[in-house]
Amino acid sequence: MYDIDTTHDPKLKSWVVSANQTGCDFPLQNLPFGRFKLRGIESGWKIGVAIGDQVLDLRAVGLIDTDDMNCVMAASPEARQLLRRKLSEGLREGSSQHPLWTSALVPQDECEYTVPCRVGDYTDFYTSVHHATTVGKQFRPDNPLLPNYKWIPIGYHGRASSIRVSGSTFKRPRGQTKAPDALIPSFGPSKRLDYELELGWFVGAGNEQGEPIDIGNAESHLFGVTLFNDWSARDIQGWEYQPLGPFLSKNFASTVSPWMVTMEALAPFRAAFERAAEDPQPLPYLEDEANRARVAFSISLEVLLQTAKMREASEAPVRLSATNTSRAAYWTPAQLVAHHTVNGCNLQPGDLLGSGTLSGPESTEAGSLMELTVSGKNPITLPNGEVRSFLEDGDTLILRGWCETDGATRIGLGECSGTVVAP
Amino acid sequence: MYDIDTTHDPKLKSWVVSANQTGCDFPLQNLPFGRFKLRGIESGWKIGVAIGDQVLDLRAVGLIDTDDMNCVMAASPEARQLLRRKLSEGLREGSSQHPLWTSALVPQDECEYTVPCRVGDYTDFYTSVHHATTVGKQFRPDNPLLPNYKWIPIGYHGRASSIRVSGSTFKRPRGQTKAPDALIPSFGPSKRLDYELELGWFVGAGNEQGEPIDIGNAESHLFGVTLFNDWSARDIQGWEYQPLGPFLSKNFASTVSPWMVTMEALAPFRAAFERAAEDPQPLPYLEDEANRARVAFSISLEVLLQTAKMREASEAPVRLSATNTSRAAYWTPAQLVAHHTVNGCNLQPGDLLGSGTLSGPESTEAGSLMELTVSGKNPITLPNGEVRSFLEDGDTLILRGWCETDGATRIGLGECSGTVVAP
């Protein structure tokens, strides 16, 4: 488990002055990793760290000797902590690296980005009990929360090939759907296209096949976290998902934010995980007794929508909902890793573990339109008069996340945006 | 769609004399691709083609200039057909390549193998209606075959990282299970470990995200086929699989045969797909009217078991079941590709499409122990007196496959074996 160290000291300032502004997502205490290149320049993807409104080219400053992010992620926790300390020291006010490193900075808004690492396998979990209950009610009115939910961190495998970075567009998927009263299915563009507010936990060092990761050691196998949008076609999902789970309703596109906020950076933002008295005690392989008070994280999240009309009128996105992971997630990241590997399944550097839709207990905290509009029955009216049950072509959906707590410098996860286009 | 060409002429013989023996899996008419290296020698994986009891090193003979199988698989159908013709001509009796190519041959039994390409995403389908019905009866007695089955080629995403090549062992998985009459789940080694007899279809050229592959063109995006064993822990599956599908019950290990038999090699073994009169006509995106009479394949399959006791007593494996794809599969490989991409999902070279368990209509044609023993209720007694409901530690399970038809030379898929060891 990662501890708070000197790199979190809120008094630390950077010689990159934009990093010191209040509300900046990427202060010196954050230092998230991503892959970038200068827009319009032919080159491979480089590994960078966001600082203020700049990106530091890690290879250019000699901190790494590879362009392969997955290699960097595979390093031991000790090596990663050392890299973080070097970065923190080099970017601090008064550092002797200042003159040299300045030449390795590029403005973020002159860069393009890609998925921050090579994703081998992508698993999506289902960690919000509020989401599971609300959605369960819609698919199975008599049986919303299944009996296994509070024993097993329910998860399933997703599609890695169609994950794209923030700023991408995707075509509205077409597929089979069947209305409850229809005799046979029909085919066409999805009419119930939705988003899902998620976090994506990236695996750092993996495990050998047949060698489970112990819960007490599980977090050291995570590299960091991004925002993640698991776009979902609810009408396709309803018809296809039994008995083997969602497939074409999910695998047409997913969107990830460009920056992986490391587990080291998250250390000040831990939270106790409080189980309700009536909830069962998990089986021992899922219980980290030694760290009970600090196994979860407090990450604030919000969802914003900007329609094509709003964009044309230069109107800012409107907030659809907001929550916090500590209110939404029934299972911790460490529990996801321990469960995933308990059968001997091998994780590899760069694998992605989606949290599942992070909906909090109140209806204003719902992480999908399916929940916010009660499956389209209660459409939302936007400030400009437009109405939404599900997403329309031209809609841009934006996820944002940040961490703040007393005595620590606020850090941000940046932004994860994606736009639906006509099929 | 691939046509029968001169490379299939049954009169053709090879100067590799072992390739001309009756019953050989790898005659000149086959030419399957795999990755090999000489056992005990430090080297990277090389690309080879099986011929008789030998492997031809493709780079050594100058037919390719890469060790990356996925690059070879990404080639156009025309380029692949040209490569096949050069291979066929060079290995024919009387070829001028004979002296030169002889030095690029290594005996198969002196080689080790790996998964034949880099698998990005692995999808498992559920194409046998007999399997779906029999298993459905066990999980849902009142509702065995769900209403979507004959409309949608049901599939879900599997785990790519834990796929291993034939000859591998894996530890019996541990996990959560819950007996129907138990109040809470328990944890331990799976007591209902099973195999699944499948074919694995490998993707050749992929498609861009958002650009579906038309059914008429779908088969040209497949490179070839292997035998595939999707090991399954039925007790873990029963407790975890709702509502998002199988997860830890499947992702601990899968086993694939070393040789990809190409679509070109399969061309003589086509079969008409005959739908029963009462079955619905698929939606147009799944119907290849122009090729109705030749969209399926006839591949014979068998499953054999060798227990630890049998191995110690040098007793040959015993056959558990046998079937043929044309009796087992409700959906064709082309339909799997067209369905998978109809929503814009992008396939990439090397992606694996599992057929799902290929059980034929008779009980002796079942592709899993769950079916053969009726979920353990009717155990099998082996010739040596041992009894099996599910797999025991030390059991080796072997899949074999081959194609034969009048007027064509028999070709084989080789063997896919795997052994369970104690956790």
C-alpha cells in the first residue's frame, strides 16, 4: 500500500508556474503519466507527465530509456516511487534541473494523446451497489440485486480493441433489438444510447498464471487510475445479454482520459470502507483486516453534457450528475485485484479494470442516463430547452474527477470526453 | 470466400515423404501456420508451416521477412493465396526448391510451440444449439433455450492473457461456490472442473472501428482455425455468472493447438448449412444468400482423456465423445464475424473467436463433461475402472480434429492437450 510521503507536501511549488494555480488538475503533487506527441508532427508516442498546463517528456530528461509505457508500468513499487521522487524534485521551485528540463516541456494544448498504455485485457466490474440495484430493477423488476452481489465483486471481460482516448468520436452502433411486445427482433441504430461514469484502474506489475495476488499486496499491482466511459446501447443490451452477459451493447467504443493518476499520488485521499451492519463479511481472501481503515479512495466525479446545439451557441456543458467513489463503490480496487486473480488468472501490465458505473445513493448521483431518466420514462430538460432520454447524435459527454481533502493539495484526473456521431 | 484451387489436388505429393502417409494430419494440401523454436535452444519464436512430421521455417526460405505472425495474418487474401501457392510448389515432389528448403526443415518432435499468434481480444461464442439447450436445462430447468438464441450468435468476451498452447498444465482454480442449500458461499478448489471442445477461429485482416464487415465478405477476414479448450469450473460458474456472464469460472486457463489450419486449406470441406423448417430466418445482416450452400464447414472432432493412472500404466487415452461441426454449430464462422462487427466493433489480426462448446445432437456427441455426465449425476466409468464426474488432478484432456471428404486429401488440425494439476 502506498504511503503519504514528502512528494505530497502541500507547501511544495513548481517552477512550472501554471502548476501552482488553485484548482489546477496537475500540480506538483499529482504527476500523472500519459502518451503524447506534438499535434501535426510525425512521430511515435512519447511518455509524458502532466505538470500544470505542460507535459514533461520523460525520455528527453533521461528519467526513462523507453517509449513503452507498459514497461514503465511493470516496474516495482520501489522503482516507481523513486521515479516519482526524481520527478517531484526536478520540477520543484529552485531545482537545479530547471534550465535543462524546461526544454523538455511542451504545452498540453499543442499535443495529441492516445490511450495511455497498451491495454491487453480489459475487465469491467460492477462495484456500485446503487447502480446494480437501480439497473437490476429495470431488467429484473422482481429480483433487482442478485444474491451473489455482496459476496463477489461481479465482473466480466470487455473489449480492449475499441478503447479510445478522450476527444474521440464514435458512430452510434446499429444492432438487434426487440421490444417486449414485438414478435421478432428488428435491426437499426440504437435508440437508447447511454454513457457510464467509471474509473479505470490500470495494472502495473502483473502476476504469473496460477499465482493469485494476496489482498494485502493487491494494491501494489495497480499503477494508477483514469476516468472511463463505458458507452452502452441499452436496447441492444436488453435483447442480447442473457445468458452470457453484455457483448455488442458495450464493445463498439469506450473512452478513457489521457492521464493515469498514480497510486502514489492518490495516497492522501484514502477513505475507510464502511460496510453496513446488515451486509455480509466478505470471505477472507477479500478482506484486508490490516488496512481496513484505508482501503478505499475518495474521488469526486461529475458528468457533463454538451449537445450539438449548445456547442453551436457556445454554451458551456451542463452538469448531469455528481458523486464520490466513497459513496458509490461497494468493492475496493484491492478487492478487484484479489478476486480477479484468486483462481490463478494472470494480470499483465497495462490491463484495465473498470470500476463499473459509479452511482451514489441519491438519484442526483446516478452515473448513467438509464438511471437518471428511469430508463427514459422521466426525460431530462436541459437549460436550453432540449430534452434527453438517451444520447442524441452530436452529444458530447464529459467526465471529470478530482481528489481533495484537508491538509493535501487538490489533484485532478483531467477530463474524459467523447462525442456520438450518426451511424 | 476461398475456392478450391490446384493446391488441393489429391494427386500432389511432397518430397517430405512423411507428408504422403495416409492419415497424416499435415499433407501438402494442408500447410498450417504456427510458431516454433528448437527445444532447449535460446531463440525467439519463428514462423513455421507443418509438413508431414517436419516444420518448414518460413523466414529461412525467404517466403516472409518477419517473425511477427500477426503481420502475416494481416495480409490480403490474395497475398495469402500467393504464399500458399509458393509453399505448395516448393514442397512438391520434383520442386527445384527441394535441396535448398531441406535445410530449413526441423522435426516437429524436436520443437516447442507457443500460442500461434499474439491474441489481442478473445471472444467466445455459443454456436451449438445442443450445448445451449442441455446446459440451459441445468442452469434454468424451466427456460433452457432463451428466446434470443436463434436470432443472435450469442457471444461474450473472454480472457486473452491466460491462453496457453497444447501441452501446458494449469492449476485447478480455487474460488467461491455456493451449494443451492447453503446459506453462504464457501471457498476452495473447484470440484466441478470441466473442459469444452471448441474450435478457435483466428482473425486475419481486421476492420476499422465503426466499419462493419458485410456477411458476404466476412470469411475473407478469417485466417484459420485451431482446436480450442475453454476449461470451465462449473461450480464457480453457477454462483458468479448472473447477471454479467462467466468470469473466474473460465479465465484461469484456455488451451489452443499449435497449428492454424488456413481458410484456404479448409476450402474443400465446405458444407451447406441446413436450418430446420421451424427455425427463424436470420436478419439480413446475418444471411449470405449467395453462398447458402457452402457457408459451413465439416470438421470431425473427438475428445480423449488420459488419467494419471493410465499414463503411469502406459495406457492410451480413451475417447469420451466425437462429433462434427456440421452437426453441432447453429451459426457459421462468417456469421460470427458479421455479427461481431455490425455495431462497429473493430477486429484486429490475431483476435480469436471461439466457437463455443461443439456438442452434436446425440448424447455421445457432447463436448463437455457437464453434458456427458448430466452435471455429474451419471458418472463415466473408464476402461481401467476409474470413474469421472468431472476432471481430477493429473487428468490430460486431448482434442483432435480433421477434415475428410470424397475427392480430397484428408487434413488434420493436430492435437490440443492440457493437464490439470493440483492447486
